[in-house]
Amino acid sequence: MKKTKTCYLTELDVARLEKHASMPGADARMQDMLDELLMRAVTVEARDIPANVVTMNSRATLADEATGEQMTWTVVYPPNADVGSGRLNVFSPAGLALLGAKRGERIRFTPPSGAEKTLKIEQILFQPEAADDFTL
């Protein structure tokens, strides 16, 4: 049986994710992704989220241990996504893998290219909850 990591979400994040998944014209897969995410999620008060966990609008540095490549990504809601600027759609394979992961963990996901990637979370540069920004 595959171990599924727990994802910590705030009530505000859950409400916003549900809103984006149910918008008219939204990709139907977004609701399936959200349902899968919510099955492993624990809803907690924003002040109770540990500072070493990737949450919505967190910025993290990751390393591809196979190539040595480093990247910095921010997990954002769909309207703010811009991969070229490092703003990763939460409803992308990498965004979903990153959400709820902890510093030092390895995330695995399959990008559109089809080849599974494994990245290690080196550092969380910014997390809204740790910065006492509970509305971002």
C-alpha cells in the first residue's frame, strides 16, 4: 500500500481551492485533483501550520538530485500561475505534490513530458502562515 502524506490546509485555502475547481469553464480534472487532495488533507487553523510545510503561496527551493539543477517555485492559485516566473499552478502535478510537503522531503510527480521527476525540498524561503500573513 502506498503511503500518502498528510497535507495541511487552512479553511481559507480549502474555500479558495473549491472556488477555482468549480468555476465555469474549469477543467473537470481540477475537481478530481481537489477531491484527491482533500482526502489526504487536514484542515487546521492557519496559526497551527508548522513553518516547515509548503502551503499555498509558499516559495520553496527544490533540487533535482539526479541533475543537480535547483529551482525556486511558489505554489499559487490558477489565475496567478506562470511557470516561466516560477509560479506553479496548485492544480499541476508538481503543485499538488509540493503542497503539504515538508522541508527535506522528496516529492515525486509526473509532468506532462511523462518522465517521473523526484525533487528534494531544500528550503522554504517564504510561508505566509509563518510570516503571520493569514489572508494571502
